[in-house]
Amino acid sequence: MNLSPEDIQAILRIIDTSPYDELRLDNAEFSLYLKRGPEGWTQEQRSLKLPSATPVQAAATVVAPSTEPPASEPGLVDVRAPIVGTYYRAPQPGAAPFVEVGSSVEPESVIGIIEVMKLMSSIPAGTRGTVRELLVQDAQFVEKGQLLLRVKPALV
């Protein structure tokens, strides 16, 4: 069974928005059991042997692109996603985005929100300066460590 990163992201979105707290997926190659608890999702997976006695790995990984776009100018500071989830540029649909290219930010300035299992987390800029590049679209699924935007640091 071959799942693309998009397939895995779609499955995670469906699970996160469902009222169910458990998921079991069994096929000829592997068994996967997920359970949602107070700390989040836990998993148990087992590899099963095929008739050829070759074990099949049940783990699915989403691989981030190995190349990020180069910075448009030298000295920009990368602001990355601290967690996995859906990134929102505005506090609510139809509202103005937290930041645009050219916006001034302070270390505590909110640059977006990441939603994980209906929990919204404000994402601070973490640096002082001017937003130069926006690299993620509104309502886009992001991985932990994914580049969100770049800031030109302010001169002190």
C-alpha cells in the first residue's frame, strides 16, 4: 500500500475533525491503531510478514521538500512552524491577515495561527523587523519546522 504525503495529510485532517477517538487500519501488509487521549494521538503499529518473509514497514512519513526557496535578499531571518497543523494567516475567515509583506513585527507579534485538533495556537514572529517574504498560503497544512515567512531584521 503506497500512500502519498497528500494522502496522509488528508487522513490526518479527517481524523482530527471526526468525533471518534480511535482508528484501526488493517490490511495484508500492516496493522495501524491510533487512539486520541488528553495528550493527543498515540499510535501502535505492527509490520506483518508477506509470503516472501520480507517484513513491510508500517510507518508512514511525510517528507518535507528538501529544497526551500532561496531568500530574496541576504540576511533574512526564517520564521518556522513550531508545530504541525493548518496555518491561518488571519484571526478568522474574511478578516485582515496578521501580517503582509512590508509589515513591521516585534518578537511577540502574532504572524499567524496553527490549528491542531481544533486547538488554535498563535505563532509569534520571534524577531524584530520587517516581513519580506510570505511562503505559506492561508489554510495550508504545515509541518513542524516548515518555513512560514522571512523577516529582515531591524537595525538596533
